Amino acid sequence: MAQAPAQPQPPATPPAPADQPPAGTAAPATSTPAAGAAPAPAALPPRSQGGVIQRILVRGNERIEPSTVISYLPLQVGDTVDDAKANQALSALARTELFADEKIEFQNGDLIVTIVENPIINRVLFEGNSSLKDDKLKDEVSVRPRGIFTRAKVQSDVARILELYRRAGRISATITPQIVELPQKRVDLIFKIDEGPKSGILRVNFLGNKAFSDNDLRGVVVTEESKWYKFFSTNANYDPDRLEYDKEQLRKFYRNRGYYDFRVISSVAELSPDKNGFAVTYTVEEGPEYKFGKVTVETELQKLDKNVLQSLVPIHQGEIYEDQRVEQATDSLTFAAGAAGFAFVDVRPRFVRHPQNGTVDVVFDVKEGPRVYIDRIDIVGNTQTLDYVIRREMNVAEGDAYNRALVDRSKAQVRALGFFKNVDITETPGSAPDRTALQVKVEEQPTGELSFSAGYSSVDQLVIDLGFTERNFRGRGQELRARVSVGSLQQDIDFSFTEPRFGGRDLSVGSDVYYYKYDLTQFSSYKETTVGASLRTQFPLSLNSRGSVLYTLRSDDVEIDPSLCDPSQELLSFSVCSERGAFVTSLIGYGARIDRRNDPVNPTRGFNMGFNQDLAGFGGDVKYVRTTGDAGWYHGFSKNFILSVTGSAGFVGGWGGDHVRINDRFYEGGNTFRGFETAGIGPRDLSFGRTDALGAKAYAIGHVELTLPTYLPEQYGIKAGVFSDFGTAGGLDPVDRLAPVLVDPNDTTKGFVKDANGNLVLTRSPDIHDDFGLRASVGLSIFWKSPMGPLEFDFSQVLAKQPYDKTELFRFSTSTRFN
């Protein structure tokens, strides 16, 4: 007869002493490795050959009733048993996972089933873990208290825990499972963990790259070198899966820059001799740079005009080859065919390489695809993110016609959320031949960030910034931000919350609460404290443009040292002193922005422009209309020479008889106009020997910049650029030019005399300068990606200015201008 295959057993335990309690009575707990199960019973006598079953007997059971054991057997009294059927019965018992060992024999009509029960798990414990908490480990393992202990489950859970540590960068972690035997066939399962040190990334190297430097490619891959200041980053820890993702990122990077033949030959991680970290090396083969050759559309569908389809392809012969341009063209053709009534369209690009002249011909075949509908969409792997957050990014829904392009776009949109390390969409057969099921498999990654930075600039001096961001708050795809910034001249506290898909639509809704306190005495002799809140929304206007609407309610308190406004001292003019006090602003704003740049962070091609208008006066104490606009154009002559032409302009004016207060005007200079101090251009009050900036009602400023190569080692992270800034700022309300009328009839000191009514008046007019004359500067900027963040050093030469402007030849600040 059959017998279950022998399983590996733990080291043999010594025989119990004669005074050990009999089975079923309490005994001291003992600990044994969990790799083995309970000891097997003594060998049974040889079984007889098969026959008809007259009785079924169960032996060795302690907790499980004999009837329960018999119910698992595919045999019953009256059946004929042989070796084949006995083997089937053993397999049925093994599948229950209730038994550590099973044997079947047949003697004189009795089918004897001998079992050894698996113990019940009393507790699951973890020892030695500090970087991963118990709750996270419990969620990962499959064994549970009051569950059945099996060796296979424990081994599987060990592998799961090791995978967690591997992803956390602890490659040398070891897990030793142990069991503590308890009375009544129960055990405590203990995972003894030696986490070992973190295996960081010591170096990220590239071999074979010529068109792009190592530093450029380090900005492409997710894996980054371990630095002491990156203690919050998980990407500086070794993760083999991340290397695979990096290979795909490199491929996208190169193929979107003309390198059609690019491939990653290998990605190798070598452990350092002291086992302190890994050196990761990517070996690449770039190939030549390609341009688009002939781009055509072919279709046999009679209702589709090839000329119309051809006009929808955003590719022109002679342009640098880009995969993303091909994807955009595929999507455009797919939507056009769908709008023409072809729900089951299949658009496939075909490529013909011409290495001899460095071009790639692209032919888009537009055909009617098979009629397949989406039966269902299953979301798996989202342990934190809720299903609907992923489903709302899908361009297809259950019951829709299947469209490969829309499925691919859905995958890209889910990945673009930034919540997942990997996103994969696979197809499985549906409930009918013309139905398919989509499985969206995701792998979560951390979405919370805690940032700390400290910096120093020539204007703001010391600034300490602490921030927290959660991009997937409560798994709902919402963004929560908090920031505290404290400096010598400013204190900022702000909180913001954003729901990116309000009501399941492509509609972003958010709110902000903030407190700002600025010391502007070195520019305009006043301090400002602002407390406010905003509600905002953004929505799409077209594929590359968005609109926005906001409402803001805030209180601004302008403080000036009372001694400066004492008329007997002649220290500050009426134009400034009259702005003292707290005012409430209630405004509605709206705007629109179009962005056709190839990269929003480091653009090398394209343009963008925006427009905003704020209407203040819907309640509150202040009435004005503020209008601003900006635009930019970018062109890369090569990867080292990138020209940008940008500009901005604005105008603010009061209405309803109100004038524009000093803190609502435009202050230009510093980072907005290099070569001039902060608030260095625009109207200025020179009364009583002071130089207070009054702010401008209007401004217009342009910038022309050209990045240059420095020929320094790329690992230094230093780039340079030349620039020219030009523009103007000016404009004041008439009330801001008036002399004061004083009301103290007893003080006649320092140039004040009494008028016919007995009031004191100033004997001389305020010395206010306001000229829309041209200002211009040229200079050199050095940009450094320092360990503490991006820094910019500006060396400027002023070409045109007004006599009362304040200039500066050097400025040091944090920036992201030359990335």
C-alpha cells in the first residue's frame, strides 16, 4: 500500500526521561528549529494487498475527529482499495495541510489511516527586528495565530521577510525560524532576525556612454549614491529590482533623444570587499543619433481620409527621433479613428532604419482590430492605494471596446501617479471568446517625504527649512504638504491639501493655510505679517493647457517703528507712514497656462506661457485688480548649449476709489532682475535722506540665457551660463506722492508750520522718484548641485539704470535655474 513521501525532519531529540509526564499532560516548553515538523511515528507492519473496505480506522489523531479525517478521503466503506487509490487518498490528506505525516494500510478488510497532526500556532513572534516593525512583518507573513503550522508556509514566510529586508537595502539579513512546543499540540513560532547593516550604493558608474556624461545619466536612473545627507532616501539602498527599472529609464531617455539603437548591455552590482556597499555599473551601447525620415499613414478603412490622418501626426521629417512622439501620434490616430466611428481600431507603427543616412522611416498602419470588449478590470498589489484611485486613471472601463493604445496610455497614467514602483497590465480570457479581462498589477512604493535643509544667501542670510509631503494621503491619491521656514528676515508656516481628481474628474481642488512674517526694513522700512487661507481648483482646457480659479482671504499687518513716523524727527515720509495698519483682502483669481516644453524641469525645446488675474474687493478692506503674465521659449543647440528667452509682466490698479497699498505692489530685482538688489528697481522715496522702495504698479522684465559647458568633471555638478536681463518697473497712485497734513497744533518743530486752519503742514514736498526708464544688465551665473541643494552664484554688470536704483555685482542664492 501507499505511504506519504518522507519529509525532512529536525535533529533527533533525545528520548524522554522516565519521569516525563504522559501525553496529554502539561510539560515544560521546549524550543526546536521550525524547519522540521513533529516526529514521524514508528514504522507500521507491511500492508496486505487491496480488497473491499469493511471498516475505516483512524489512528494518531489528537484534536481532529476521526469522522473529519474520513471526510477528506476519496474512499468509503464498500469501495475496493488498491495502491493507486491509496495514493490518491494520501494526496487528498496532504492537501489539507493538517497533517505532518500520513500512512495508509489495509489489513483484513480494515483501511487503517495513521496520521501525525500539524500543531496549531499559538503566537507568531519576531525577535531582533528594529528597522522593520512587527506590524509590517505580520502583514507580510501568511502564518497566523490559531492557524495550522506547516513547514512550507514557514519557509515561504522566511522568503517574504528576506525580500522585505532586501528592498530596504539589507542584503545580509538572515532569518532563523524556531518553534516553542506547548501542551495540546500547540507551538509558538518565533522568527529570529539578524538585520545586518544597510547595503548602500557606494558608486553609480556608466561604461560606453559618450553623448551624455555620467552625471547626466545619474539624473536619469532611480538608483543613487549613498551620501550622509540622504538618510531619508530609500533609492540609495541596493535593490536588484530597481536596477531593472533603471535599465528601462535609460532606454526611454536615449530613445527620446534620437538614439534608436540604444541598449543596456548589462547592469552589475559588485559588493565591496568590506561588504559595506555596492558599486553599480551600467554598460550601455548608444549607437548613432537618428532623425525622422519619411512619416506616412496607411489605411484601408474607407471612411478615414489618409490626408486628414497624416495632418494629425505631430512629426516632421528631419526632426530628432523620439519614441514619445511616436506614441503621441499613435494616440492621436486612435482617437481620430474612434471619433469617426471605429471603436475597434488597431494603430501599429512600423519602423525602417536607414543607418547610412541616420534616419528612421515610420509608417502608421491603421486597421480595424478584432471586436473584443473588456469584461472586467482587476486591481492587484495595491496594499495602500484604494482601487478607485487607480481606476480613475484608466482610459478604459468595463464594457468598453478593447483598445491597445488606450490600455497603454492607462498604464502610463497609473505609473505617472508616482505611487508605484512597477505597473503592469496583462490580459486574461474573459467570460466569452469576445471578452477579455485586464489585470492591473502594481507594486507600492513610499510616497511620504521628510525634508530638511539649511542655507545662506547674500540677502536672506541664514534660512532653515523643514517640510513634510505625503503624495498619497490615506491611499486616496491626495497630497498633503506642510512646511516651516525660519530665517533671519522671514518666518513662513504653510499647510496645503490637494485632491487631484475631485469627484473622479480631471479636476484638482485644494486649500492652503499660511502664516508669513517678513522683515523688509532694509528695503522699505516696514515689516509685514500675513495670515490667510485659499481655496483653489485647476482643470484642463486642452491636452497641453490648464485653467485655474482661486479664492483667497487674508489679513496683512504692516508695521513701522512709530519713532520713524514722528514728524518732529523727519525720519520717514508720509508715503510710507500712511500704509501702517492691518487690512483684510478678499480676492477671486483665475488664470490659464499652456505648456509645450519637452521637459518641465530641464527644457531644451518648446514654449510655455501663462496668464493670471486677481480681483480684490469682494468683501474686505482692499480693492484692486492685479494682472500678470509670463512666457518662455527654449531651444537646445546641443546638450551643452541651451538658449532660453523668458519674460514676465504685470499691472495692479485700484478701483472704487481705493489706491494700491505698499504691500500689494510689485518689487523687482534680486532673483527677478540680476544686477539689482531685491526691490532695487521701481519707485523710491528719498525723503529725509532715506532710500525706501515703494513698489511699482507695473513692470515688464525679460531674460535671455545661454547655458555653457564648464569642462569640469561631471561629478562636481557645476554648470554655467551667460545672461542678459532687461526691463522696467514703475507707477504710483497720486495719493502716494502727497505731503502729509499733521493734526498736532502744538508742535512747530523741524520744518513744519501752521496753515490757516491751525494744522501743521510740511514745508517741503516729499522726494519721490518714479521713472519707467530702461534697466539692463549682463552677467555670468555659476550653478552648483551641492550636497545641501542647488546653489547659484551670479556675477553681474549693469548696463542701464536710474540714479536711484540699487545695484549689486554679486548674488549668492539657492536656485534651480541651470539644471
